[in-house]
Amino acid sequence: MTPSFADLGTAALRAALPLAIWGIGAAAYAAAKRDGRALASARWAALITFLLVASAALAMVGALVTHDFSVAYVAKNNALETPPFFTVISLWAALEGSILLWTAILAGATAYVAWRGTPALPRLGTTALAVLFTMVTFFLLLVTTPAADPFVRSEIVPLNGNGPNPLLQNHPLMGLHPPLLYLGYVLFSVPFAYAIASLILGEGGDRWLVATRRFALVSWALLGVGIVAGAWWSYAVLGWGGYWAWDPVENAAIMPWLVATAYLHSVMVEEKRRLLRSWNLSLVIATFALTILGTFLTRSGVVNSVHAFTQSAIGPLLLGYLVAIVVLSVGLLLWRMPTLRDAGAVGAPLSREAIFLFQNVVFVAATLTVLLGTLYPLIAEALSGAQLSIGRPYFDRVEVPLALALLFLMGIGPQLPWHGASRATLERQFTAPIVASAGGALLAVATGLGGAFAVLTYALAAFVAATVVQEFARGIRARRTLHGESAGTAFANLLRRSGRRYGGYVVHLGIVLVAVAVATSQSKTVEIERTVRAGDRFDVAGYTVSFNGLRDVKEPQRDLLVGDLAITGNGADERLRPALVFYPHATQAVGSPGISAGLRDDLYTILIAYDTSAQTWATIRVLVIPLVSWLWLGGAVVGLGAVIAALPQPKRREALRPLAEAPATVGD
Amino acid sequence: MGARRVLLIAVLAAAVLIGFVAVQNLASSAVYYLTPTEARERGVAAGTAARLGGQVETGSLRYDPQTRDLRFVLTDGTTRVTVIGTGAPPALLREGAGAVVEGTFAPDGTFRATAVIAKHDEQYAPPSPGTTPSHRVP
């Protein structure tokens, strides 16, 4: 009998576990004794572990594609009719597969550090490798025990499986959003491992931070783009016309992203000024702990959420892991605190480092307040037994002002020099942006945007956008004068040669797009609901919606009841098909909105209810949501900026170094 | 030294302010999750935001597509509450099935729902009759 994919997967995971445990010891020994043979053995252990776990993940894909319902995971999350694309991505449609993917990514990062990280920094890298092996071991323990064994066999092999959760097979974004988030979550393990290694070794310096800067940036960007992709999925699938609900799992994703954003900025303070050393270590530990907390919250069933998979034995294990991480990391940090002296102190309130400090405080406050709102129901239940939830008003009222404060700091921070600014500098940097912000406020008022927060958002967005344009204009002008380049070449060279700085500005521009999209869509959405019969038409915000009746559509894996709409007006001439989708194993129909997307606004239609007896009428809800597509666009711009910032920069010639970095070499 | 102190005070002031705003809003945004029986026993005041979980009583669901009046009885097996809302119910809000409604009690004891929550989730389990609805899946 030939072994099945599941047999191969189980065998691969069982083989990987002892290798990872071996890796911990080998890497730790290699780091302590500077032993080359132990290091070589740890490296091979890392590579083979990765190959084994990756094969296990591929084996799961194989089991899914061959519809091997003798595997319980396949029987639960796949059916013969499931389209191939959704069959493959069912790898991450439920708990066990997600943890398997997580383990594979983590093993990949570990192998990368083993082969590329340890030669660069032998002791630090090898110690970090031991830390990473420990994490891999934990996750391998999950997937080789009933806690999250993806290859558990079915007790009775069904003829057909249940198919994926209806919501997870409704949109191609499911192929993008979860893996991006997992990549972002997991890749942050690398900066964390280096930070812990640095603490274990008592290095006290900044080498861990410099070595993992790019990892942190890439993981931050993947997490950010993954969050936006998730918002887009929610918008395109859930049929409520919104994209963010402060659902516990959304909070779980945004919290590490917020702390990581703070970290990416305070890193610069440490690099330039050798300040905030213990603070940066704390931020890395917090970011990593929050990724595990998020996984625990959403995967253990502790918090009620649309994303929570059913409760499983994994909850207590993740909680134990989280507690161990926090206790050990904080213990290490406190133990090494005496070696983490800053080289000086933050000076003038109007210096770049001071703004970064404020920005960090606001980011941490935003994280803590989100955390409070997310955990408060648990706290209240533990204290008084009352069951309650914290609604959107809390998050909106607390986080919106903080977000505006961040937008403001984002405008002034990059415009201030390190150490402090003179009056002349302030005038030079802020005259144009202040004029622009007045223009932004006027634009908001002129376009009828309601609410002080929306107007303020426009003003601050214009302010930030102006600072970015000003920076690019000055950079291009300088290159044209110095090197005689054309404007286009100068622009490209700014991005290529000073990618970290100008990529950062591109990221800021992306955030501006997101802010404008959120402010506009939240304050100017038009919504109407109509009960209509075939042939009826109605107007909304310049569009005319005609209802042409209901149609039944049969697809192999599902049935749809489609509302046939024709959209005209505002230059549109389109047919939309909002539908109710019925899956054979689902008890509820899933709504599927019909969306006509545009840069100016989206027309969003939902089939709310219908005449179940004779299909003579249907209730249609129509939303006209302005600028919402700018949100996805903004996410893409953030990702693009991060790519520019992460790309290796060509080596500069000494003479072209900025004066602040190497004054002595000028003219040598 | 002066500059440092200014900075420190500013940071502390910001932290205190944010904490104050957060705690203030936490209390006012809490929505209690109750069964109809618990709501009755606690004597939830009219106008207080609450979330009720229960089953839609068989034979009670009425929706008039013309006036958009929605009306049904939510029950936990012990206590019945008439829920009144505006707008079409979620696609398959069915009699006998679980539902969660958000809104406030009117002085006459009916519940004015601002939202009939459509948890499009196969795993979502409404509370069984007579039990306290739980965040946790049992």
C-alpha cells in the first residue's frame, strides 16, 4: 500500500520535532563554545526542519486537492465541489492548517537566520538561532499532538466533505489576507529572537537592532498590507458596507502593528542618537507578545468573534506560551537593564527625537486602549460575572483622536532636525504645509464633509502631504544642482539611493490616503433601503438603480439567489448582482454584495430580504460610499513605500555622505 | 534639564488624559449581554443599551416590506420579549433559530432593536433556553 499524503505529512512533522530540539542544543552549544561543528549541525538541522515542515504543508495541500476525506481536516474544510483555488487555500481555512502554515513560515525564517544570519554575527546570530529553534519546537509540539494535529484521521470516512466555511470560499482575497498576516506575525519572531539573544549575551549595544531592521520593516509591511487586505475582504464579503468593526480579531492584528510602527521609528532614535535602548527592546518584546496574544484570543474561543475557530485544546497551550514569553523576556530585560545605558538624553521638545518619543507614547497609548477595550469583557466577567461587550463608540471615541494626533506628529516629525530646531528652520519647513492644511480644511468644508474630526483629518492630511511633496521637491532640486540630473532621474535616484528616507515618505503618503478614505467614507456615506418589484427603479446620490427581478443560479458547489440590478448615472452603466448564497452544509445563507467600485465612490448593493413564497419582491439596501477605494490604494502605497525602504541601497561614495554622519571624510 | 522636564510633564499629561478618556468611554460603551430573563430580573432601565440573546419564537416573526416594520418575539424559554425594529431582518432570521438583538427597552417593556445581529458564522452558538448567553462556545 502506498502511503497517503497524510501519512507523509505526519511522518515529516514527527521527524522535524527531534531535529528542532537538537537544533536548540546545537545552536546554544555553538554560541557558548564558539564551536564550528555544532553550528554546522544546527544549520543543517534548521534547513532540514524547514524542508520537512514545508513538505508537511504541501502534503496537506495534496490531501486537500485529492479530497482525501479520511483526513478529518479535509473532511471538515473541503468538498468534492469546492473549486480548486479554494481547495488549495483551505490550508489556512481552519485552526490546524493555519498553525501548520505558521510553523512552516517560522521554520523558514529559522533556516534563513541559520544560513544568512549566523555568518554575519556569529555569537548573536547563533544565540538567536537557538531562540528560534525553541519557538519552532513549541509549534511542532502543537502540530504533532492532538492540540493542533492537522492530519488527524476521520473516525468515519465520509463520501463528501463539508466544504470550507461559506465566508471563506466567497472571495479570492482569502488567498491573500491570511498568509500576509501570518507572514507579518511570524517574521517578527526574528527581531524578537535577536533582541532576546542580545539580552542573554548582555551585549548592551545596538547590533541586534541593526541586524534585524529589515526583517522588522518587512514584517511590519506584510502585517499592515494584510490588515488592509482583511478590511477589503470584510468590505467585499460581509455585506455590511463597512470595513472595520473593532472585532477582537481585528484588534488582535492592529495591536502588534501599532507597537511595531512605534518601534520602526524609535529604532532611528537609537541608531542616530544611541538613545531609548531598553525602550526599543521593550517594544520588540511587546510586539511579539501581542502577536501571540492575538493568536490566543482569536484561536482559543475566549473572545467571541466572527474569526474565532471553535474552542480547542490549543487555548491553554498558547496562553502558557504567552506567559512564558512575557515572564522570561521581561525578566531578562530587568536583569540586563544596567548594561542598557543610553548615550545621553532626549533634548529639546522641538527636535526629531522628541517628536518620535511623543509618537511612541501615542502609539503605545493607542495599543493599550485597544487592548483594554478588547479584554474588558473578560475582566468584567471575571470580576462581576456580567456579560458585556464594548461597542464601537468606545474605540471610535478613543482611537480617532489618537489617530489624528499621530497624523499631526507624522507631519512635523520628519521636518525637524535631530537635537533641536531654530526659528528659521521652523519657518522654512512649515510655511507651505500650514498653508496646505488650511486648504485641506477648506476643501473638507466645501465638499460638505460633516464633523470636526473629518475636517481636521483633511487639514492634517494636506499638511502631511505637503511636507512629503516639499521633501521630494527639495531632494530633486538638490540632485539636479549637484549632479545635473533630469527631474525624473533625480526622483528615481532619491528612491534608489536614499530608499529608507524617501520610502518612508511614500509610506506616509499611503497613510494620508487611508486617513482621507476613512474620514470621507465614514462621514459622507449615503444609505437607502427599498423594497422593490421587477421593473422598479429609484435614485440615490446621482445614480439610478433599476431592479430587473430575482434569478436562481446554480453552481456546482452552491446555489445563488441573485438580484438583477442595472446601475446608470454618474457616468456608470453597469449591472450588479447582489446575491444570497446557499451552501449545502451551511444552515444560513451568506450575503454577497454587488459592488461597483470607483475612485470617486463605490455603489454597494446588498440583497437584504425577498419574498420567499413567490419571489415577487426584494428588499435592496444601497450604499454610496465615497473614496473607499482610496483605502485599498493607500494600503498598496504603504506596501510600495516599505519595499522602497527595504531594498538594499547602493553603496554611497564617502564624499556624498551627509555631513551629520561623517563630517571628517568630506574632502579627504 | 528644563527641556527634559517639559518633555516628561508633557508625556505624563498626555498619558493621564488618554487614560481618563478611555475609562470614561469604556463605561458608557459597555453593552450588557443578557437573556430576556436576566434583563427582567435585573430590571434593566428603559433607554439603557443592551444586547439580548435568545430564540425567535415560532410563529412570531412578522416583516412588512412596505412599512419596513419588523416584529418578533425573542425567548429564552422562560421570558418572552417583543422585539420591534425597522428594516428587513437578516436574510435567514428564522423562527426557532437563535438571534442576538441590540437596542434598548421601551417603557412599555418591548425591546426597540437598532440591530438584529447577523453573525454569519456556522460556529456561532446562540444561548440555549434558560441559560446565560456566554462569550464562550461551550
